[in-house]
Amino acid sequence: MYQILLHYTMRNIVRSKARSLFTIVSISLIINLYTILASIASAIIVQLPDAISRAQVDIFIQSKFASNPLSSLVPIETFNILEKDERVKNCNALIIGKKKLSPKASIFILGMQDVATFANRTGISVTEGRFFKSENLNEILVGSKLAKVMHYKVGDTIELSPDKFYTITGIYSTLISMLNTGVLVHKDEAQHILNKHKHVSMIFLGLQNKDSTEAFIKKFNSENKSLQASKSGELTQNFTSIQNVVHLIDAITLLTLLVAIAVMMNTFIMATSERTKEIGVLSAIGWGRSKIVAVFMLEAVVLAWISAIIGYLSAYPTIALMQKYFISLHAYLPQNPEAGIIPMLVLITTSIGAISALFPALYATKINISEAIRYE
Amino acid sequence: MSKNSTFIDIQQLTKYYDNGLIKALSDINLELSKGVMYALEGPSGCGKSTLLNIIGTLDTPTSGDVIYEGKTQNSLTNLSDFRRDFIGFIFQFHHLIPTLTLRENIDSAMLFNKRYTKLQRAEKTDKLLQELELSHRQNAYVKHLSGGERQRGAIARAFANEPQLILADEPTGNVDSHNSQIILHKMQEYIKENNATVVIATHDPIVSSYADYNIIMQDSKIISQKSN
């Protein structure tokens, strides 16, 4: 039974070659866009907190109401106090900021107190060269994307602040794609480059006793009114601008999926209209309405799946092209489409297919059978 | 007129189209018996096809009823199952599904019939293809079949579920005389083997000569019935 239905479905898809092709191309483009957007959102929502959690960070501290890590300012004294706190197992400060290298290109400056330990825990790997030595303050690591775009090599020097040159000791790579567009420097140098001499952007803490996390946060927040301590998993939730970007991506994603439904539905309005006579004949030979509707839904789902495969695979070259021609987008583009979105993609494309064909098919099968058979 | 007891009883059937502007059937009363071939004759537009469609549950009457072995049309709960199990349709223009092979077209009629297993469906299709001399064309798509082959394919599809009632609307209207003879012989054989009822709407005098009863219609009414 399924063999005939599948054959029937595939033949119907091939029967209207031009229309099927147009639908597949349109839906593929939408899926391509969805894949890229979902991969970016996934990188923001999943990868960053995941990396923080791998770094054995229980708590992070930011300035209250900071909309993103770039705008957060935590006094360096707070870091100095926490470093000596008995309850704290490890304490690391991050200074993050943007620096313009040229009118068109700006890079992330990432300053860490203990770069090697943090890098090791968060999965930042040095793919070329070596880590810089903490005593050599004029040594830096460059992200793989930045090195590729700017053609930096190990041993090159970069001017990151007036008349101050830094030597590249290595090129690093991490799964958090936006970090690959930055440079890693010692905390003190980052403060100098970014003119944040008395502040750091964030402080990451690992506690001796993880069970005391809640109590630590409560006490810290009550004592520091201008700062906010939160659990590491709440990193993206606390920064409103990150949340806004995620919401924007979600909204655009939803819009693209609605367009996909509209395109597919249009295809099936035409398909059901053209096959009115066929619907009548199938009804006459005893196919129930639900079975005829199911045939159209199966066709739509097969079309949507073909489009999903093409759309997802085409996201690889699309991302590569975007990385090549849109340097300013580098920080936000993932290395590759996120594999984790595949189950969601299957669910979404199945829904697009099923919903798009359901209503035209239900409408078409409402027709009087004798009229349908006479339909020209 | 009944050869056996009444199989289908059509009572005071009336059908109007376009909000009562067009009268298609007017007060039709007819009894159909098992094992009989009926020829429904009359000029174009006299209501033959409308009557067939209503008997076949493809259309609903404005008033009146069709009673199938004691069951009224309104009491039938699942019309699609009823059509599949009880009625076989043959149209003037074969109406085979163009995206299926001839074999699949025949199989499609039995596809959702729980009486048949996959193997039984295959055996039944083989038998029908053989009887209608279509075995060598079973994997051909409709566009590659001749007019006669298409119509014989449509007949095989109509016979597939072994229905008790065959409704044929000008089944020989689009084929040559040789194929007409084959089609009519097959229908006669089918009636004998299954004690089925066949109703054929036709203009063709050859078809009329094959029928056991001729029902003449004019201006939406039955004006005479005679046995051959």
C-alpha cells in the first residue's frame, strides 16, 4: 500500500516539474536562511553558557542593567577582594571590548587574568604557534577567523593602541564563533587597550562549595547594589541586548517559516485545483476524504523534506561566502550550520508540508463528486 | 420487470440544479434487480448521467430516495466505503489516474479494502489483467495505452472489488466496435459470475441490444421500460 502511495506521490511531484522545482527552490532558500539564523541563535544561547559552564564557573558578576558584556563595568577592587575570598575556588576576570582596526574592520579584545587555564577549560585551542607567557605583556593570541580575514601569521605584530605593538604568538580556535574574531591578551593589556584601567567587564567565580551558590549570590547582591551576581547558566538571559538579538532572530525565523507555508500552500492550491477530476475519480472508486487529503499532505511533506536537505546543505557554502564577503558579520556567523537544529528542522518542515497541503486539500475534497469528475 | 427480488429501489427521485432553475430528474421510480443488465437510453441532457450519479452516491437527490437492499441512501454512514465495496464505476473517458501504471490503477481501487491482503490484491489484479487481455501492458502509464486498452483498464478497476452494482456512463462511447464487443461481453460475464446488476447509460444501439432491459428517458423522466 505504502509503495503505491509513495510512487503516486513521487510521480505527482515529477508531473508538475516546473512548479515542484519552483517550490523546492523557494523552500530551500527559506530553510537556508532559517538554518543560518537558527545556528547563530544556537551559538548565542547554547555555546556561550556551555563554554562558561565547562570553565567550572558557578557565578558571574556584571554591572547591574548592563545590556551586553561590552557595556558591563565591574570595579577592579571587587575582583581583588573576591580573589582573596575563602569561599572562592577560582576567580577570573574578563575584559571585553571592541577595537577598530580600520574604518571597516573592528575586532573583539578579550583580556583574561589567566588565559591558559580559561582557554583550556572552555575548549579554546591554539591551532598554530603557542600560548603567550603571562610575563610577556606584549604577546597575544589571534582568533582563527580574524587571522584568516586579515592574513595574520604567527610572528606578525599588530598595533592595538597608539605606538604599542603586540606580537602574535599563536592562532586560536573555539566553537564559540564570535570569539574567533577577537584577540586574546593579558587582562592588564586589555585594560590599557580599551581604556578601562579601573574596571573589568565581568568576573567569573568557581566556588569551593557549589551548594552555597544561591546563598553567595544573595549576599553579594545585597552588599553590592550596582553589581549583579548570577548563576553561570543565566548569562544570556541577563543581558538584554543578547536577548533582543535572540528575539529578533526568532521573529525573523518565524516570518520566514510563515512565508514558506504561504509558498507551499499556493503550490497546493494550484495542485488541488488542477487535479479536481482526479479527486472526483478517487472518491468514486472508494477513497475516503481523509485518504485523499493524506495523499496531498504526503506530497507536500516529501517536497518540504527535499527542500530541507537542500536548504541545510546549501547553508555550508552560504556561510562560507558570507564569511568571505561580509567581514563585519564575522563575529555572529557560526563556523558551520549547527547540527543540533536538524531535529527541529525535520519537525518544522514536516509541519510546513502538512499544514500547507491540509487546507487546500480539505477544501478541494469538499466538492460534489459528480461535478469534480466533469471538471475541465 | 424484476428477474429476482428488488435489489435497488428508486423512489420518487427528483433533482434540481442551480437553485431549482434546472430540472434534471423528475419523479423517477425504478426497481433494479440482481443479475440484470439495464440500458438507460435517451437524448443528451435527459438525466441519464444524473440518475447514475445519484444511484452511485456521487450526487444527492433534491427529494426522493434510493434504497439499496433495504437501506436508504441517507442511512449509509460511510459513503466512500460503500462505493468501494458495493459499486463499480465506468466512465465514458476511462478516468484512469495518469501518474499510476495500469496495474497500479487497478490496484488503487482495492488499496484500502481490508477484505484483501497484499497478495490477494496482486492475484486479483493479475486475473483481471489476464481476463481483459492487458497483462502485457500492466506496467504502462495511461498515456502509452490505446483508447481500447484504457477503457478495458477502467473496467478492470471497476470489477476489482467485485461490486454488486456496476454503473457505466457511455462506456463504449469512445472506443471502436471491436473493443465495444469485448467490453459488453465482459460485463455479461461479470453479471453471470457475480449475480451483479449493471446499469449502462448509452446512445449506442449495440449496447441496448445486449441489455436485458431498456429504460427510456426523456425530459428528466422515464417514459418507458421494456425487456429484450
